[in-house]
Amino acid sequence: MKVIINGKETTIADGLNIKDLIQSELKNYGNFNGIAVALNYNVIHRQDWEETFVKENDVIDIVTAMQGG
């Protein structure tokens, strides 16, 4: 199904929840520290990631915190 992730149209598998989506999109991250997710411009709390499923044409923003100066 087609969704928009961080402004880019992307095709993903059907039936993914937010946690599964993050794991597939951010393969280089070993954990979820410093990651925030908005689904259709609403922030999804981490405790709700497994129960929140992505649907066709959803807009997902994944933000990662970065350290620097």
C-alpha cells in the first residue's frame, strides 16, 4: 500500500503497525530511543505503537533526535 513517510511517497506491506513500520524503515537503529512518530499529523505515543496500524494514504513523520553542537 502507498503511504507518505517524511514527505516521500513509499510503498509498504499491508497490516503494519507503527512499531513494525519503524523497524522496517530505520534498520540501523537498535532501539527506539530518541524517535517520535506522527500519523496524519497526530503524535502517536510510544505505548500505542503496537496497537496503531498504518492505512493506505496515511502520512507518517518519523523524527529522530540527534546529538550535536
